[in-house]
Amino acid sequence: MEKIVLKWEGPFTFKDFLCDRSNQEKYRGSGVYLWLEEPNSEVAYKVAYVGKAKTKTRLYNRIRYHYIHLISAAHAIPKKYLTDQNEWEGAYSQRSLQVTTDQVRYRKIVNDGFRYMNQLRVYVAPCPEVYVQKVEGKLLYDLKPSQTTLGSKNKSPYKLRIHHTGKLIKRGRKMCPV
């Protein structure tokens, strides 16, 4: 069984991560990232999203891509952050046309997207590109993020053991700040 050490860095708000110019260079390689919902306590965070970036896409650019999708309401927004909608699957869903073609309703969804994004915390872990796919698959299955269902239901076919260090450690299905 292969073993890999992930050194988690963060927590960042999307704004702080993207506005720090040094992060463009620091996170120009491959790796994995998590969005964690702001905790009610300092004990554990709820994992909302698990993602990966290969060297070509770069960690920094993937976080920027998600930021743009969150503030434009292209990304799904959990029910508890919505003011007028029962659910929001993202601007690409067929049902969203009733909202995205109505400026007043769309502005409300965009505000909901900002509110959701502002309470998220981003953690990143640089990782060699040869491991990125395996690590993401293992994290998806182990952590069962609320906003990423693809890959979280089937056990990862990769034989990989991940040791978490840095700003986060894993306890069960939760990620805990250090």
C-alpha cells in the first residue's frame, strides 16, 4: 500500500487566498483542496467540497475558478444559505432558467452565493501530480463532502494511506483544525 503525507495549509477565505499575490506562485502546481463550512465550534469542520488540481490547471487557478462560480451562482448553494429558493443546483441546471433570466431573482441568488462563499474556509495541500487523482478519490470516499457526490459513494480502487499534517488532521469523517 502506498503512503502519502498531505501538509494542509490554511484556513483561507476565498478572498484572502486570491488577493494574496504570493499564492499565485506558491500554489502554481498540483494538489488537492477542501472547502470546509465554518464550524459552530472549534472542534471539527463539515467538509463541503473536495477537489484536485493538476499541474496544468494549478491549485491557485482552481480556487479562482470556484470563486467565480460561487459568486455568479453557477455552483450549487446549500438550502440553509438560500433566502427565496427551496434549492439551487447551480446556474447550469434547466430549472435555473426561471431565476437566471429574471434580474431581481438572480441578484438574490448571487447574494446567497456570496453569503455561502464567505463562510467557507479553503485548505490546500500541494501534492505530486502522479498522486492527485488517487488522493482526491480517497478523500472523496473517506470524507463524504456535502457538495461533491461524485466519487464519494464508491470505495476508491486505489490502495493509498494518507497521513494528514499541517493545519488540519482527520478524525473519522471530519477534518479538525490544529
